[in-house]
Amino acid sequence: MTFITTLRAGLGTLALVCAALPFSAALSQAVAKPTIEVAFVLDTTGSMGGLIEGAKRKIWSIATAIADGNADADIRMGLVTYRDIGDDYVTKTYDLTTDIQDLYANLLAVKARGGGDWPESVNEALDVAVNKLQWTPGSEARRIIFLVGDAPPHMDYAQDTKYPTTLAVAKQKGIVVNAVLAGNARDTERVWRDIAQNGNGRFIPIPQDGGEVVVIETPFDGEIIILQNEINGTVIPYGPRALQKRTEEKARQLSEVAVAAPAAASDMASYLNKRSVSSSEAITGGGDLVSDVGTGHRKLDTIKDDELPETLRKLPPAQRSAALEEKLKTRATLNAKLAKLVAKRDAFVAEHRAKAPQKQSSFDRVVEETLKKQIAR
């Protein structure tokens, strides 16, 4: 029995189990999947530079904090950056997506600039986050926003929907709104507390620069990065040429992060490994033939020749199937090794984080702690 056949046989067994259940129970087990959606509404004016750079280093550990204890959940993250009228932009929107790598790439491009006067376009940014992002409806989804900034909103912009109105809509949609205050500006604190209270969220004060971001290097990082690079080598881009190129770039990005920031690359590998328990993902966002065939989302014989990479296209069908099966076997073996290493690495990180000063407050810590509580709630 081939590896792919074994996978499909397992899926067939699941189908038989579901068939033995009452229809409603089978449907519930087959379809019900929790959804966790988190959006950051981030002030990107000049005074926020330190916090933004820290967020870039820790976005993967925040994603991992969501994945911990929620292995089967659909995790979607989004970003709304804002400045003010007269700056390069007022808001930029990166919609909620399961493609955390794409979000990470967009965050890496964010620079802290602008912001001449004190108030910023907070009202517009919150309105965009609540009303323009594609939130998943339904009572099973967890929908959470973190407003992060140091300056109060412009309440004198006639065209803006003011934040109390936006928060009322958020409440109707079941969106929790937290307010993270960078620094200690009293006028901002008053508004941020009001936003948190009316958003059913938390008011979270942190230092202006985001606090000391704890980057914990572990003895396992080097080997984890080597394994992740080997897993990257099993990626087979497919689909339209633009998608293939994007998939290739994502695999390359993983290698580049490993060189530039080993701890962040280890965080990234931890997240991808946690998600690969059920999906065999090597990257996020699709476009990988090995992942899609391995999970049954696509069948090799239904894919058009011009959507296959040249390495597969030039092979006869039987050899294509054999080549794909070899990649699946290799990835399964590598993922099993990686899972053991990641477990050791995560235990090491947890131990050393527990030893850090308890009063220490930083952007990544407060976000992770808040997420765990609010997702459980």
C-alpha cells in the first residue's frame, strides 16, 4: 500500500466512523472547527519605532501562543496600520488570513514614520478593523482586536465614525477590543481605558518602546533550523505561475529569517510544526502540492500540466506520482523529528520565561497572556 493510499484509507475509516453516528453528530464532528481571529490595529508613526521592531521579532511566538491548546483551530491574523491625515497614508489594511507568513512579510515592511501633531487617526483605524476586515460570523469563532498606540484619536475629524459607535458594532459582532497603551500619556490613557471597557477587553499599559522583548535562544535552534530547511526542500510549488513564484519566495523567506534571526526562525518552525500535525504544512497560505495532496485537498491527476512545475511536468504520470509520494514520505519523517525537537525547545523556552522577572511587561508577553485568557473565555 502506498503512502498516499494509506492516508486515504485513514480518511475512509474516519468516514465510516462518522457514518455510524447520528447525522447531526457526524456533521458536527466533520465540519465543526473552531476559528480564532486576531487583528492588530497598530500606530506606525515615528514614536512607535521600538515597539514595531519588537513586534517583528515576536509575531511568530504570538501566533504559537494561539496555536498552543488550539491545534485544530483555523487561526487567522490581520493587521491595520494607521498614521494621520497628511502622512504617507492614513490606514493600510492587511486582511485576516491563515497565511501568517504573508502577514509576517507585510509586518517586516512596516516602518515608523510621520505623526506631526499629537492625535492620530485612531477612529478611522478602528472602524476599518471592525467593519472592513472579513471576520468569520458565528458563535464558535473567537474575534479579538488589539489596538496598539501612544496617542489619542482625532475627535475633530467630521468624516470619521467615532470609536463609541464602532465599539457598539464590535459588540454586536462579538469582537473583543483590547487597548494597549505604549507610554504613559494621560489623555491617551483615558480614551484607551474607555475603549477597553466598552470593547469588553483589557486596558494594557506597556513601556513606550514596547518593553524588553525577551528573545530566548535555545540549544535546539540550530538543529531545528536545519530540519526546517530540509522540510522546505520538500515543497513543490504548483498552480498559476504567479502562485508558484510566491510559494518559492515563501520557502526562501524561511531560510533568510534563519540566517538573520535564529530565535525568530525557531519560533516560526515551532508554529509551522504545530500546524502540520493535521495539515503537513511546510509553509502557510497554500501553493504547495505536497501539502495539498497529502491532506486530500487536491488529487494529482486532476491538476493541469501547465499548473505543475517543470520538474514534474516532464515526467510521465506514474513517475509524477512516485516523485510526489517520495516527498510525502520525506516530509513525514522530517516532521516527526522536528516535532520532538520543538517539544524540547518549547519546554526550554517555557522554563526560562518562568525565571524572568514577574513584573516585567512587554508587548509580546501581555498579548500572549491576554490571548490565552480570552480564547479560553
